[in-house]
Amino acid sequence: MDTTAVLDIGLQAVILAGKLAAPILITALVVGFSVSLLQSITQIQEVTLSFVPKAIAVAAALLIAGHWMISETVSFTTQLFERIPSLLGG
């Protein structure tokens, strides 16, 4: 196994991690910004007002994108297992 193969696998893993984290992070960012904007407009500074909607939205994002996230992970793992013979030089 040469260094280019290791770098290629590492790059694919980092890209996959970014793709898997994006729906959750973007949802939390949008909801957090919206609640923060609402808090600044109404001057309500309640901690649970910023946490509860964000937790509910992230849970909804996981329910919606969960199947896609699992299928992407399984696909990546399957590709890695298929590459084992070529990585070992066979």
C-alpha cells in the first residue's frame, strides 16, 4: 500500500464526514440564527428558548436525512472492502 492510496482513502473519509455532518450543522445553524434573531427583536433572553427548538430541528434533520447518511456510510465501507485486494498488492 503506497502513500497515494492512504491519502486518497483519507480524503474520501474527510469528504464523507463533511457530507454527513452538513445537514445537521446547517439545520442547527439556521434554527440557531432564527431563534437568536427572534430573541434580539423581542429582548427575551431565555436559555431554553434557544436550546429546545434547535434540539427538535436537529432530531427532525436526523429523521429526514438518516437513511441517506446510513446508505452513504455503507457505500463507502463497501468500497473500502472492495479495495482491500488492490491495496495489499494482489
